[in-house]
Amino acid sequence: MTTADGCSVLVSERPASFEPPRYVTPTRFEVGVDGASVPLATVPGVFAAGRLDDGTRLLAANATVEDDDRVLDLCCSAGPLGTHAGTVADCSVTLTDDSRVATRAAVCSLRVAGIDARVVTADGVNGVGSERFARMLCNPPTHVGDGVLASLLDGARRVLRPDGVLLAVHHRDLDFRPYLPGYGSVTVRDTGDEHVVVAARP
């Protein structure tokens, strides 16, 4: 500590070896999606903590991921879509979310599933650089407002390969097409009790 003119300067340094305390233990559970068993982990504060919501389940069942695909789980939350993709196919998976809590849970999900994938904490596609993806899976936060949602989905279009597809799920009451003006084609892939899966191509 240094003191001068009545003011003190304190310096605090982290020790070379430090194990941070753990206040929350991830909850592990397993879900069945379209015949595949997917182990997941969640923590309080992530979307649909401790369960697989109906919209994400419908999207996963329609993902049709193939071997060697480069897959992006956009707005991944605890990573159920990316984990499912890595479970059903020998593919390259990247997961991204702007919430550090969510990406930490996604890392835990991938670990319990034994899947090697990249997890990025970033706003939208800002963390994937120049990568291009064959398949993008997204259960977007539709509550964020029209401008944010449109920007998110336009960013998704920019990182899709020319032959790629964005598969997104939304509530049936929401008209999703106004958020996808830059896509060449938008079709309905599947409809559930409360949700719709759309396929959008550049």
C-alpha cells in the first residue's frame, strides 16, 4: 500500500495458482430427441433450465445434420441443439450466445456428452469471424424486439454458405418472415402445437 496526500493506493494480485469457488453446481439430465439420447447440463438463469422446451425439441427433430457439416448453434443457451447435432452426426459444431452463464452451461453439456465443440461468448455471429456454416440452428430470443431480432438473423445469413440453411423455430403466433428479408427462400419445415420451424436459405 502506498499513501500520499491523504490518499491510499492498494494493489491486489491474484496468486499464480487459484481455484475459483463454485457457487452453483450444473444440473445434469438426459432428453430423448427423435430417437437420440442427449445428455445436457444447465444452471439457474439459462433459458428452460433443467428441461428441453417444446420449440427446441421440434427444431432438433428437424435439424437433419449430416456427417462433415459445419454447424452453428446460434443463441445456444445451455447448448441442446449443438449437443444434439454432435450426438447424431460426425460434424464440426460451434455454439455461441451473448450470455456467459449460457455458454458456461453449454460447455458443461458438451462435456457430459463427450462432444468436442467450440463455444463462444459473443453477440450474435460476432464471435465466429470469417467462418461459414452449412447448417445453422437457432431458437432466437424473440422477446428482444424487432430491430435486434432482424439484426441477429441478418448476421446469420452473412455466415451461411451459399448452399447453407438456417433452421429457426418460433411461436405460431409470430409472423417470422419480416425478419428474413435478405434470404432467397423461406419455407415452413414443420409445425407443432405451438411452434413453427422455418428453413431460410441465402
